[in-house]
Amino acid sequence: MKNLKIATVQFEHRSMDKKYNLSEIRRICGKSAEDGANVVVFHECCISGYTIAKSLSKNELLELAEFVPDGPSVETLRDIADEFDITILAGLFEKDHNDRVYNSYIAVNRDGVLAKHRKLHPFISQYLSAGDQYTLFELYGWTCGILICYDNNIIENVRATNLLGADIIFMPHVTMCTPSTRPGAGFVDPELWERRHKDPTSLRIEFDGLKGRQWLMKWLPARAYDNACYVVFANPIGMDADQLKNGCSMILDPFGDIITECRKLDNDYSIATITASKLKDAGGHRYKNARRSELYSKILVEKHEANLSVSWLNQKSD
């Protein structure tokens, strides 16, 4: 596998304005390619907008969604990829010929769609259907996987994708700065975004605290570290419908270390070089080889029970 230069992007999309969003995608791809990027990675539903889906009817969502690979947005991405000789990863709402709608994420080069992942755990709209399979594809000699946002919070999805062969997992999100049961969570006041050039400090405190980056650091490095894989995280910055998002798109190596991150309070991209040697040097590679699946294979397929008892374990082992 040759070294690979990947750019991860944060930008403020406009809800339901595909023309504008694709123009920004093109602009950022051009600048990233000038800096040597082979692959440019955008966030979940960056073409269509994401949170707006919660207020759309089924017909409105179908109107916003497109066929893949035959829709106009795919064709535009293909033209951009051809122009700059890169591979682009981007998200949109996809529809099929049975009027099902999916939150989908695609990899596109000059030849067309290399891969398509349908989100396994969609929840922003009752009208979204769930994907039913893991996604792997080859990219410049690397085996890659895709998991969208909440897919990554179920740790089995990340482990399964990695065990199926993925050395790089693309993790597009629209996340952080929303209410939750966890301490410190909550919305960030959009007024801080409007005043970011006059008062960047107040916004940075919110973005980097428990509402944002501090929460991300509780779990994202572990996904890379435990699986000895590269993680490419992309997240929007700015307003997504009525919610403010904090960006911090980043790439982590198999040691769980951040090797590049977007830090501007604005549209931004950041590039890292991916090298193969870390895949086997990282501790997670040894941990996978040390697994004893006979101890937990039965447990992993059982329905979760909060009060799993010792007697249950003894019964299952008999």
C-alpha cells in the first residue's frame, strides 16, 4: 500500500441548497488537491443538509433525495473528481424505486461510484429506512470502510468493519452540541457563531468543552486504538438548520493519536499522510490477534440484558 494523503473537511452547508453545497465542495476539493490530497472527505448529508430532515414530510424527503448512482449530485461529484484527479466522499439522502429513503454516503472518483453505505442506525426522520450491511471498498490499494455517525457509537459496527478488512474507516458525522443525558451536554447559542470574529474565545470554550470536542475525545480515539485502524472523522461547522455544530474534523492513526485536525472557526480542511507501517505497530493489532472468541461469541449475539447474572453465564457455558 502506498502512502495516501487524505483531507478531512468541515464546512457550513445550507439546508436543501444542493447547488451551493456542491459549489463549496468543488472549491474545497480544488484547494485540497492543490495541497496534494488524494482523497477529500466531507460530512454526513453535506450535499442536502441533515437536521432539516426532521421537519420534512415523506414527499418532501423524497423530493430532496436522489437516486444513486444515477442522480445529478453523483454526476457533479464525478465531474469534480475528474477535474482534480481525486476521490471524494460525501453524503446525501438517497431514494430507491420503491420510495424508500436512506441516509447514504458515497465514494466517487472520475469513473463513478466506488462505494455506497446506507446508515445502519438512522433516527433524524421516521421516514428513513435503515441500511442492512457493512461497506468495504478498495482505495489506492487500501481496504476502507464507511460508518455514518451513530453507526460508530455501536462499537460492534466498528469492530466488524475492521475485522472484515478495513484499515481506514471513514466516519462522517453531524454531531455534538445537542442535548443529552450525559453531564455538560447541550445546544450552543447560535448568537456565538454570529459573533465569532468579534469574540472567538466564548465560542471556542463552548465548542471545545463537554458540549463538543471534550465529549468526542471520550470515545473516538478508542475506536482507532482498539482496532488499530485509521479513523477519518468529518463534521460540519456552523448552522445545520436550527442547530449549531462545532466541526473539529480530524484524522486519527492506529495508535489513537490525532494526526491532523481542523481548528478554524470557519470552513476548513486538514490533510494527513496515511502510512501502512502503523497498522501492525499499534497495540490494537496485537489485541485482535489475542482474541478468544469462544469466550464471548455467544454473549455478543444475545439480546442485551442490564442485569446479566452469573447463573446465566454458567448456564451458557454448560
